[in-house]
Amino acid sequence: AHHSLIDGNFKNILQTVFIAVCLGVYFTVLQASEHYKAPFPVSDGVYRSTFFIATGFHGLCMIIGSCFLIICFLHKLKFHCISDHRFGFEAAA
């Protein structure tokens, strides 16, 4: 998507950002189901608590990144992008 933005290929930008958002949402759903179906509770010990904390922070990063990519997708969908000013897109990607 980065090279497509530089080249001005907006159709490819929309496709790749949409795929990235779908994969991020899919990963978040899988991680949520993993936490829900875990055979042990958070309070079961230090190692299991660490597991929930580590995967929880990673899931939070995935949710934030997916939100940033959704915003970028909406900006590109409404043609609010200038190939010279792409810091927001670079930061999200």
C-alpha cells in the first residue's frame, strides 16, 4: 500500500488496506475466543496471569492498529489523500 500511495494507485491502496483491516479484525476475534475458552482463570498463577497480560496488550495494539487502518481506509475512500503528505498512513501502517 505504501508504494501504491507513492505511485498514486488508489485502487490498490483501498484493496490492501481493506485486507489488512480484515486480517486485524479476524486476529482480534480469534484472540478473544482464545481468552474466553481458556481452561484456566487469570488468578490461577503468575505464569497464567502473565500470559493473559502479554496477549491482552498485544490484542490492544491490534485493536488500536485496526482502528487507525479503518480511519486511513475511510480517508482513502473519500479521496482525502495527497501522495506528498502521507505521515498518518505511514504511522498507521
